Amino acid sequence: MRIEYEPKLNFDDVLIRPKRSTIESRKQVQLNRKFLFKHSQNVWDGIPIIAANMDGVGTMSMAESLSSLEMLTCLSKYVKYTDLETWLPGMTHVSLSIGSSYQELDRLKILYEKINVVPEFICLDVANGYTETFYEAVSMAREFFDHTTIIAGNVVTPEMVEALLLVGADIVKVGIGPGSVCETRVVTGVGYPQLSAIIECADAAHGLNGHIIADGGCRTPGDIAKAFGAGADFVMLGGMLAGHDESEGEIVVRDDKQNFVEFYGMSSNEALKNHHINEDNSYRASEGKLVLVPYRGKVYNTTSKILGGLRSACAYVGAESLKELSKRTTFVVVHNQQQYNTTFGEYK
């Protein structure tokens, strides 16, 4: 056993320090990024915000809406392949998600051979990216899909980011436990403060010409700005994009006549019931929860607020583009103090 005494930070522990700026209007801020990926050598251009590969977020409807804004959607692992055969050709800004088994890789390869489409992105998604089997799966995926940009995760430490990049990943997904419907930290005691994880993992990835996704923990547009300021190349959102028309979930009406949409973690009992009902789950403990998210209408209502907040954050520090934000960010440690006035209620 050992103890690390160096303080680690979450989004609530910091604010971004404003600086003198020559930007006259936030309209001038360019949010698009262009990336060249390490192994696939593909070039991607767009706004680097990703809908998480969760039920109620990583849907085909979400992909259609976000693609029009040049944002990415990581489809849920449980999207039916038969639905994708006619839908996927011609779609951009979409990633398919799979686990780490050879069978899933092979099934995905058969799909792409059938529809004659080279995948743009594949996300190898597991809760624990530290296992040898996952490491081997990433290597195998690189052999199967040599010209595809591969996303792999989740991890939270620089050494594992480096290991996954060296074995074939182009982008590593960073985050264990910070999600709004994740209970891994409570159930297992395992995790890492998300802002520090982003800072440390981004530094490791960029040294190898790799990229990272900050996955989880963002509750407001300001948190997204902090994630980019900390060095994230992409930011993945779950709860912030749940509850919209594009979630494809059933609307629940409560006694107060307010509409809600169900949203749950992918390691929750609800996910097990929906996707693993015929498996032996006796060895598992739920690491997620089910919540009711207020119905929010079209996702454009939320993305407009997010993009407006990002442009304003860049303007405050003099960054003419999102690419410059991390270079111009100075974090002020505020020791988890209340960061905004709640006299008239919480931020919504």
C-alpha cells in the first residue's frame, strides 16, 4: 500500500482566470478543430464534443442532429446492426461502439464488409481499461481496421494512456467514476478526480501524438470549457445530452404534470436487465443508477447553450479558437467553494 499526497482536482475545485483580450466579439471564436490521428492517419474536422455511447444518448437520432452541427456521436453498443445497414452509409461524425471480445470485432468486420463502408471511428468501450484482455483487444482492432480511427477506454492514468496509444489506439477515453449516473466510486472506491486526470493524461497523450476524450463529470458549459482548458481534445457528454427528443426514450408524466425521460448508467441494474438478462450476473454489483431527467425538447436547445458558453470562455482568455484555449488557460484553485450565486435556484 502507498499514498499519494499531491492534491488532485475536480471541475468544482477551479475557475479559469480571465485575461486581457483583443477579441471584440465571441462571434469571432472558432470552435472547429482539425486533428490528424496517430495510427489511422485520418484527418477529422469538426466541433470536438461527443454524445456518449449510452442508452438514451448514443442514439441514431442524436447522431443525425449532432452531425448537422459537426459534432460526434458515439453510438450505444446495443444499436441493432440490421438498423445500421441502410442508415450508416453516408453518415459522418459517427462512431460505433463495441466491447473487447473477438466475437464483437468479427461481427463488426462482417457488417462493414456487407455494406462496403470503411468505418470512420470505432470505440472499444469497457468500464475497466486496465486489463490485459482489453490491451490485447485494442491491438487486435488495429489489425482488423488499420485505416479506422480507434477510440479506447476508460482509463485515468498517464501510463495506461501511453500503453493504449502504443498498441494501436488513436484516442483514449479518460474518466472513471465522474458520470452523473455512475456509482463506481461509491461501490468500489476506485476513481480519480477528473480535472487532474485530464491534465495528466493529455500531457502523456500529446507527447506521443495521441489524443484524449474527457469522459464524464461535466454538468455545465463551464465544466466543458474547463475540460478543454485542461488539455482535452474531445469532451464526451452523457447526462447533459439526456432527456431530449433525440434520446428516443419514453416520456414519463408525473403527478405534477412535468415530463421526464428515464436515464441510467450502463453498469446499472436497468442496463443489466435490458441487455444481459440471459447472462449470469450473480458476480456483479450495480455501479450505476436510474434517474428521471426533465424533458428538454430538441437537443439543439442544449447544444446552443454549450457552444455559446465555450465561445464566451475563449473570449474571456483571449483565445481566438478552441485550439488555443488550453494554451491560454490559468486555473485558480478555489477549494470546492460555491462558484455561482444560487439566490434564485440552481443552474439548469
